[in-house]
Amino acid sequence: MSNTQAPVRRQSGRLRRGLASLGWALAGVLLVVVMWELVKVIGSLVTLPLDTGDQAMPHVWTMLQGAMQPEVRGSDTTVLQAVVSATLRSLLVAMGGFAIGVAIGLLLAVIMQRFWFFERGLLPFVIASQTVPLIALAPLIVGIGNRISIGPVQWNTTYSVMFIASYLAFFPLSVGALRGLQAPTATHIELMRSYAATPGQTLRKLRFPASVPYLVPAMKVSAAAAVVGTVVAEISTGVRGGIGRLVIEYAREMTASPAKVYVAVFGAIAVGLLAAALVAALDMALTRNLPKEHSA
Amino acid sequence: MGQRLRLIWPPVVVAAVFLALWQGIVVVNDIKPYLLPAPSLIFTSLFDNVSGVFDATVYTATTAFLGLMIGIVIGTLIALLASRFIVVNKLATPLAAGLAAVPIIALTPILNNMFDITSRTPRVLVTIIIVFFPIFVNVTRGLTQIQPAHLELMRSLNASAGKVARLVRIPNALPFFLTGMKVAAPLSVIAALVAEYFGGPQQGLGARIASSAANTAYGRAWAYVTAAIVVGLLFYLAVLLLERLVTPWTGRARSA
Amino acid sequence: MTTTVTSPAVKAEGVWKIFNEGQPNEVTALQDLNLEVGYGEFVALIGPSGCGKSTLLRVIADLTHATRGTMQVAGLTAAQAREQQKYGMAFQQAALFDWRTVRRNVELPLELQGVGKSDRAARAMELLEMVQLADFAGHRPWELSGGMQQRVAIARSLAVDPPLLLMDEPFGALDEMTRERMQNELLRIRKETGKSIVFVTHSIPEAVYLSDRVVVMSPRPGRITDIIEVSLGDRNEDTREDERFFEAVTAVREALRGNHGGGSAIRSRIGEV
């Protein structure tokens, strides 16, 4: 009897904990807002090493007003609408890059797990590549992309952005997935051997399910990397329509309308949070049958 | 010494073979430099401009180093507070998790406006914020994830809270701190580099990569990229060295 | 001084331990428990999981407080005894610090007492000689086998030369052969030092082999159901084959089966041991 009730209680406990930490997160944001305004007040009284004027640091309410104003004088779209559409576009590109990165990362992890030769040969470079600023290649990759076409499909700079997002996403994922695929204990593997299971069956029935607890944190890192890759690639390449480009454009208009760039930055933050939320939903779906007490 | 050598030579051989193949493919297929310059072109560009590359490297590495050091101090301090005061923990944990998911680098133009854009300050600040998260999360974990038996032992020995902190919590947190450093050090280089894409002084690696690429000087752009990769590796190796020195007891199961 | 000689090593009077008292998930871990451990006596606490034997040990050690009743250790309150380091403790996990060498792990209690560097090094070496690990003084704990780690932990529990040793299933994680060797080792140390020992275990033969008295406990609520005297004299490897040893094992087993509090599930589980 208690068995049937336990999962329900666990789920509601999870929900309650989630709501509680959401409350704390909101309190944290409120704290940041209060500190922002406090710095402005202090700055007006004594000289600080930063510009606390309304142009560099507009009031929080000025930012909100700025969001509702037309994007350019006389246009129908407000700043908010422009930012929302750029946010969604960047999110789409980032998630596209994330999906490609996850697919390639998983494939690579399976190959490395299956053939020791590839693990020995590739893994050091996969790890080393996490320590080097690959993002430095972004301007060059776009340069390459602009000059190639595959058959009738003309390469689009958006593909370059997605490509950059995907290669940033795949490194953390392949390392995490490999660790997960290698997670089953010797006992589990011997059990599968005793059933005369094929390598494919062992992969499907044992290694994939066992890798989920490793996969989920790797996906969180990958999604964040894809978002950073997207935003930076948009900035360093000037691809239009995305939030990265909008941040740069609005930053140039800062003297005229200081609030705009803040709205765009919030858009960039929203891309990250939305991507994280999508991964969290994926996490819920993947781990709903697993005990939740790993961290305890 | 012989052991060190045995650790170092396989990746060196692999890298040499990789470079040779790259060179061969570019030469045989006559690949244009804008697609992929040959390693020889990258190296000649590097040596033609060695002082320029060196200056840009020093500039960006300095930004990264300053941001890393200050970020480590702030991250550690807040982690210490969070392990001591539950309110700090509750406030900081979701904010830190949010920071990890968000492209912090997009804050650069705002910081450029608030602080002197012609100085290094905004870039260092962005680096600090980016470095903060891995340090905070790992140090908090290390200070709080103590074996219950260790705490019981210390209580059975009548140890004060200060003694528990000094003899158990801090040594326990050190390997976690270094794990955070291993993530933070490469991130600091990336942050310092990318922050240069948002305008401001042009003498760093990021700015040079962007301007070389814009001027179709691909060999030079790749030379700067090479320097950036070297800086990233050096930062990481420095942390590995520090780990050997500070936590020799973790030698057994570094991967775990 | 005279009080410490006349008063027992441990004296529990009407000790209750209730977790979450007054809440729906209230658990009575110890119910009206009375126990006396004499000087130089070796007492084993045995019983199924949840019978409160570890809780009892923790109340003696002042790692947790009795809800009601009094616990005296060497004529002092449990808290005073802990503050004055009247006992040493060993846990199921050796709980050694990876960041210290073996010798420095043994030194830890002395360090906390403010003993000088050379004195505590000398004492630690003395203890490592006793547990036959002097050659490993400079090693890191993780370089040692489980049995060796547990010996280091025992040496550490003896560092301040306390009159009482509290041991919470210290050999629970070891294999049977190592376990028997450790039991002999512990008996030798006991003989050399004359310590009083309270020893928690799951193993009937272990309890019988080591102790002068086996305290049998039963769960829900945790209480003492039987106390079995074991008089086997000096133990050696032949003792394990001795008729009287088997008789004592049978007596403890029957005492455990006689526990009605846990119902048939407990009884059959004990039967399998």
C-alpha cells in the first residue's frame, strides 16, 4: 500500500522543492534589482569607479518602459516584440545546434566505448579541446561557410551559427555519455554475458539506461554551451535576426535610448533559461523512473 | 623524469601526425587559405609577427588571469558564507545555477558602458562573473559533502567547529576547489577573448582574430587562434600542476 | 579519583531515545534501557537492523542525546566524558582522512588535545607498532587494505589512552578471514591495554568470540531482551571449534529468535544467519 503512494508523494515533494527554490530565485533577482538601484543612489552621493548615471545604468522601471517603446521611431513593432522574436530565433538555432551536437556526441561516445582504439586515440583530444578556446574559431568558420555551397543548397550564415553551437555542445556531451556508457559494473556486464546478449543488446538494455544519470548533467552543460556558441557566433559574425546581433545593435544606440540594450540582454538571458528549462523537461521525462536520491 | 616523458610523448606523436596529415591534405588538394590554411602558412604568419602575437597573447592572458584570480576569491568567499549561512545558500544557489545557463558574455556591452570602455575593467568583470559559477558550486559541494563518519569522529574527539572547519571541511573541499579551477581556468581564457568582440581596446587576441578574419588575412587569424589555444592549454596545465602540489592524496582516483 | 574506580565504565538508567517525538513519523529507538558495563569488561551489542544498538552506542558517545534517562560514562555524564576524552571510538568505515598519512591520522586526537609534535609522533608510532603497521606510517590511507585501515582506526581510537573503547561494527565491511584475524588482534590489544569495550555487531559468532557478555536487542521499540554471559576464558583459534563456543552461539541465536517484537519476518531472517 505504501508502495503505491510513495511515487506520488515523491513527485509532490519534488514540486514543492521546485517551487521553494523558484521563490528563492525570485528573491535573489529582487536582491539584484535592489542592489542595482542602491548602487545608483550611492553613486549620486559619492564618486564610484563606475558610471551610475541614468544613461549607463538606467532605472529598472526605465528598462521596463523602454521595452514598450517602438523599436525605431514610427515603427509598429515595440522593442519587446523585436527582442522576443530575436530570442525565439536564437533559441531555435541554439536548440538545432544542441540537437546536432547531442547526436554527434552520442555517436562518438558509442564508438569510443565499443572500440578501445578510438577511445585511446580520440578521448585525449576531446578533453583537451574542452580546455582550449574553440570559440576563437567562430569568425573563421563563418568566413569558410560563406564560400561553400552543397549542391543547390547555398550555405546560409545561420548554418554557420548552428554549426558553431553544435561543436561547442558536442564536446561535453560525448565525454559525459562515454562515462555513462562505461558506468555499468562488471557484475552487470557479466550478467548480460551470461544471457549471451549481443553487444547491441547490451548497449540498448544496459549501457544506455545506465548512462542517463551521466547524460542529463552533460546535456545541461551542452545546452548552455550551445546558447553561448549561438550568441557569440551571432555577435562575431553579425548574422541578422538573432539576439546576439540585437545586443550589439542596441548597445550602439545606448546614448540615445539606454534602456534598449538591457531589454536585449534580458532576451539573451531568456534564451539560456529557456534552453535550460527544455533540458529540465527532458530530464524529467528521462529520469522519472529513477530514484531521486543520488545526490543525498 | 622517465615517467613524465612516457606521459608526454604519445600526444606529441599524435599531434605531429595530425599536423603532417593536415599539411599534406592542404598541399595535395590545393585548398585555399580562406577555407583552411596549411600549418606551414600558420607558422610562417606566426613567426613573421611574433612580437605582435606575443603582445596580444600577454594582453588577453592578463585579462583572463586577473578575472580568474578575483573570481576565485569571490566564488570561494561566497561558498564559505553559503556553507555557514543557510540564507546565503538559498539565495546564491539558484542564482548561480541561472548564471551557468545564461550567456553571461552578453553583459559585456552593459559593463562597457558602466565602466571605462577603454580600460580592461569591463572584460575582467565579465571574466569574474563567468569564473564565479564553477568555483562557487564546487567549493560549496566540498565544504558540505563530508562523510558523516568524519563528522561523528570529530564530535567524538570533542573538536570545536573551528577545528572541524580547518581539519575536515577545508581539506575535504580542496579537491573540489581544484575541480572547479579546472573548469574555470579555460573558461577565463574564453571569456577574456570573446569579451574583446564587443569593442574597446584592440590589442588582445580576440580583437586581432576578428580583425584579421575581416581583412582576409587568414594565416594571421589562425596564428592568433593558435596562440589562444596555447594560452588555454597553459592555464589548464597550470591548474593540473597546482593540483599535484596541493592535493597529492587525490592521486589515486583523479577521474572519480 | 575514587569515584572513577568504583563507578562502572558505562551505566545507562532508564534511557529512552525517541526520534521525531510527537510527530506522525515518531520512532522509539530505545525504550527504558538499563545497562551496566564493568571496568575491563567486553560487552557486545547484537540485534537485527533497527534494534537501536548503534543508537545506544551513540548515546554513550554523546553523539546523540537520550530523550529521557541518564547515561553515565566513567562516573561522568556522557557529555563530560566526551569532553574529557574518556572513550575512543571506531566506526564501520575506518573514517580516515585521505589527506593525512597513516601516522598523522593516528595523531589527530592528540593534536586536538594540544599534544606537542614530537610527543604525538612518538605515541602514534607506539600505537602503530601495536597494530603492526609501523612500516606503513608514511603511507596514505587509500594505499592500505580494508583490514589495515581498520587497524589504523583502532590505533587512532587508542591514541589518548581512554579507558573505554566504543566500536560500531568495525569489522562489518571485512571479509571473513580478515575479520577473524582482526578479532584476535583486538583481543590481544584488549589484553595488553585492559580497556573496557562496547562492541556493536551483526555477527553472532563475532559477539560470542569477543565478549564477556552479549546484550541481545530487539526492534520496534528498541530494547534489551536478553543478556547472555559468555565464559570461554582466554580465546585462541581453537576456541572457534570449542563445544562451549557453539553452545554460546546457539544461546544467542535462540535469544534473538525469541524476540517477538519484530514478528515472523525477523525470526526467519535471524534463522538464516
